[in-house]
Amino acid sequence: MVSDQASAGSISANQIAAEIDAIDYAGFKVLPEYIDANGHMNVGYYTLLFDKALDLPWEKLGIYSAQIIQTGKSSFALESHITYQRELQLGDPLAFTLQMLDFDSKRVHYFLRMFHATERYMAATCEQISICMDMKLRRSTPWSDEPLARITALHAAHQLLPKPVESGRAIGIRRK
């Protein structure tokens, strides 16, 4: 169990990890407009749903929504890699997890998993790197102290988790 504080007086690693793990993704489901000619969820909607799901932990970390207006800082995606594990059908309820893999003063490297919420199979994964942006200058900038402390704490807690097997993959055709 991690008990380190990210910085004096800030949230502990266990506390922020518990907050992130407790996020309720009820209401996330495969809508009719997400279904393609193959009768399953189209690939483009995986990206949309990962992005919408990410808003919830980002809010807990202090790097989304009201914080953008308050601080003038936001996060921009720099790179993304999605793996499709299993089909999703119309009406399927969804759940997500977030694992913080790495970070520095400006960037976060994280891993999302999308699950069928009731059957609990993993449908897809999404590995991303995002950067903190000054919204007035439209240039990268360091995270503010409080969000950085929360990111640091979450990363500390997630260091105890195994690295996802899908993370760091290169795309290509495997040859024998």
C-alpha cells in the first residue's frame, strides 16, 4: 500500500487512486449512431468514448473543465494508440479504467481500458500522451502545483500495478 504524500498537505497516492477507481461511468453505452455496416461499434466511436471517459478522471486531477477557465491551462493529446480487443454491440453498457504510466512537468502518459460494464470483458485499450497547454499562448507549459501533486500521487499509486501488456506496442505486420 502506498502512503506517501505527493507533496506536503496534498492528497495521498492511495486517496487519489481510490477517487479515480471509484468513478462511475454509468450512462456510457453504445448508441445507435455508433453502429456501422458491420453491425458493431465503428472504430471512430472508440476514440470519442475514450475521450469522453477521460474527462472524469481529468476533473479529479484538476486538469479539465472549470480548471481550464480558472487557470488558463488545458491538456492536448499528442499521441494515441488504440487496440480493439472485442466487439461491442448496440446498447452495450461501458466502463473504463485509467492507469498513469509516466509524467513530467508538462506531459502525462496514461493507459485507458474500455470494458463491457456487465460482462466485464475488455473491449479496447487506449494509450495516450497529453501535454499541458497555456490556452492564451497556445504553447506547452508546466502543470500548476495542485494538479501536478495529484498526477504525482496517482503515478505513485499506479507504480504498484503491472504495466499493461498492450502499452508501448509498435504497429506493424508480424512476419515469421
